Amino acid sequence: MAAAEKREQLFHFTNLPGKKCLSLENSATTDLLMKWSMKDTIQVQYYSYDKLFQSYQKDDFALDFLTDSQVMSTLSVISSRGSWGGLGFKAAKVEVDPVPCTITSMTIFDRLQEEGIVRESGSIMKCFDEFYEDFQISDELRKMLLMEDSDNYEMYSDEERDELLLRIFKHLCLGGAVCQYEDDIKPYLDTTKALYKELISVQKDASTQDLRVTSLVYRVKAWDKDDHQFYPSEDDHEQTFAYLIVDPLKRHVTVFYHRWGRGIFG
């Protein structure tokens, strides 16, 4: 965790308003996000930055980002009242957790069928209704994602669950506050694949010809000078998140943001 005592800003940022996350804006996806209660609570924004970034600088990078004048005036968040607006606070302290991002294939989801969570047809196996925190669990998919005592929880290791690809999949499957869940796995997989592909950068390894991810990913929280947590929101929740996805080659940073329970249905 880094605190902004008296320090010189290392990185400066420029908003890229012309760059859009097309996978979130096509009509098929917007219909799904509306169904999942995420359409008005999820956002992707893009910025460039001015200096070479290395992973050991992650705390300074995030602190500079959340105190930068252009970021302060352009970064959008959802307020406690449920409306979109500016950041509102300058970060005095940040917590920056690295998120593994190494997967370049969707084959990891083949296990869903192999373990009987999804039928060959793609339909998701149902179960008796249970409740876990804010979530109603009516199928084996959500049970596997949320409940550690589920028979299928260990089909993915903790290291695999920490990967950005599986995080995106889980976020989409759990949805927002009044989510209408899918009966078939395909919409979740298709949306996860399109969003992941657009959020990350890859490069072909010259020696093996295999693709490898070049993006560096961090989950970020921030507090103001009065030790009030304000980013990504005042309260922690499974479905409230802000990821900074850094492309060190292009010197771009992507902000992938969602807040639980606030928006048109919040």
C-alpha cells in the first residue's frame, strides 16, 4: 500500500476519449448487460502515459493515476446516489494487487462440461436455490464460482481463479443487483472472450511462435487524506472492482470498472 506524502509525480496521463471498448457497445452485448443488470454500472476508459513503466512501480503508477489532473477531470465513477460523475477525491493512499494474466485460450472452460456443470447442449445444470451473501444460487455454475464447500469448487485452483480471464467470467456470471441469469453457458463465454480479447495485449513469442500476454493487470483501491475509501466505491463487494490494465509497449492504461447495485435499477 502506497501513501502520497510529499512526493513528485512520476507519471502523467492523457485521456483517450476517442478509443472505445467495442465489445461492450455492440447491440447483442448491451442487451445481455441489461439482462445481467450491468449495462449502466460497467465502463471501460483509456489513457496514455508518458514514461517507461515497470512492475515494481505499480504503487507509484496507481497513485499518480488517481491524483493526475486529467484523470481527476475525466475518470467516471458511480456515486453513492447511483449516478455517474467525476472521481471527486484525490487519492492519498492506494492498494494495488497484481492480477495474473497469462491465459491465451478458452480451453480452460472445457472443464465446465467435463465436470458436469454444463451439459453437452450448453445448458447449465440447475440446483436447489441457496443464498450466498447478495447472490441467489440456482445452478451449479454459480455454486462452483462462489461456494468453497461446493463439490466442484476445486475444479479450478486458486491460481487459476485469480487469472483475469476467470475473473471476467465470474463477474459476468454473477452480474448486477437484479441479474437475470442465463440458462445456457454460451452468452457468458462469448462475452468473456470478446471482452478479454479487447482488454489485453498479446505478442507472438519469436522462438516458440506462441502468443503471450504483454499486459500487466492490477486491481486498485484508493483512500483520500481522511482515510475514506472512495475508489472504486466506499464499500467492498465481490462485484465492485477497478482494474488497471497496463500495456507497457504502447504506454496505454485501460480502466475496467464496475460498481455493484447502483444505476438504473440500483
